[in-house]
Amino acid sequence: MIAVTDSGVGGTLIAEEVRRLLPDVEVHYHADSEHFPYGDRSPEELVQIIDHNSGLLVEKGARLIVLACNSASVVSLSHLRAKYRVPFVGVVPAVKPAAAMTKTNHIAVFGTALTSASAALADLIAEFCGGVTVHKVVLERLAEAIEWDELARAEEIVAGKWREYQGRGIDVVVLGCTHYTLIKPEIEQIVGPGVAVIDSNQAVARQVKRVWEEVASS
Ligand code: DGL
């Protein structure tokens, strides 16, 4: 069984894509609504939560765990990989493809407070975004609005924040929180046709398939 976990509905598109790529494999979706939202927590607190959940998922029979959450992945992947024998696939903001795509050399990463401040994101930017200005945009309460299915409020939050950034020549927006990918069409509408909006969902699902094939054959 493959377990896909997030604080709420954010990872559902990744789970859907994994089910499409691996139709014969049991995919269990775990929404940790008890600890939602993850993105406002301290890294230490979130590592503890994810560690605890991972132990439970392994007990349930998970042979591969997908952290379908940027906030959880940027703080806990190395800890989990050192502690557990099951493989973990995580999701991190797609700054590498964004840096390759931008023509203006300005990209934005939409994320939670935790992801935006993380060392993991800073490392990715240092590795892949030489010569590119990366605007880290924290969208307060956006994951909540999406979790509670408050689309009008979600659009207001994005539009309000985008007004602060739209004069800066940004031509690629990276969705650095899986919840945001659920309103990708609305975000595309707000930032307009000259700005590409990208996420890691498909790439993560393809990676899950590759890792599962190794797990299944071992
Ligand atoms: N879906 C999570 C992410 O990708 C965050 C949502 C939350 O704050 O719980 O970062």
C-alpha cells in the first residue's frame, strides 16, 4: 500500500495522479486535519507530527509514504529517511524548472510561512536559481480558505497579494503548497496570461511510480 499524506485536502491531486499511474496499487489518503494547518507551525513541532504519523502509516502497512505537502517535506524528509526503512517521496517547490523557464529572471514562489522561511527552499534557490530573483510570497490563510472550500475568499487573498507583486516583472509563479494547486485555474486567471503557473504534482506522481516499481520488485 502507498500512503499519501497531507494536513488536509492539499495532496488529493497527487493521490489522484498516483492512482492513475498505478491503477492496481492500493493508495491510502491520510488527511491530518487534527494538526491543520501545518504551515504556521515551527519546524521542530512539524517534524514531530510527521514522524508520529509516519510511524502509524508504517503500522498500517504502508510500503511507500508520499509527503504530499511542501511544508512537511522541507522540514522532515531527511529525518524520516534516516529513521524509517520505507522510502519517502516528498514535494518541494518547483524552482528548478521555473528558473529554466523564466525570461525576465523574476520568479515567485507562493508558499506557507514555514516553507518560505525554510533552509531547504533557500538551498534549492542557491543551487538552481543563479541570476534569477526569487520572490518568496507568503499567502497567509490561503491554505485554510481552500481547506474550508471558501473559493471567493481564496481568490481575494491571491488577488490582494498579487497586487503587491505584479509590477515586478515576474513571469513564472511556483505553487509551493499543495493546497494552492487545487485552485490553479483561479490563480492563473488572477496573474494573467503572461505568467506561467507551475507546480510539482505530476513530477511527484511520476517519482512515486518509479520508487514503487523498485519497492514492488524488491
Ligand atoms: N499542503 C501543505 C503544503 O503543501 C500546507 C497546508 C498547511 O498549512 O497545512 O505546504
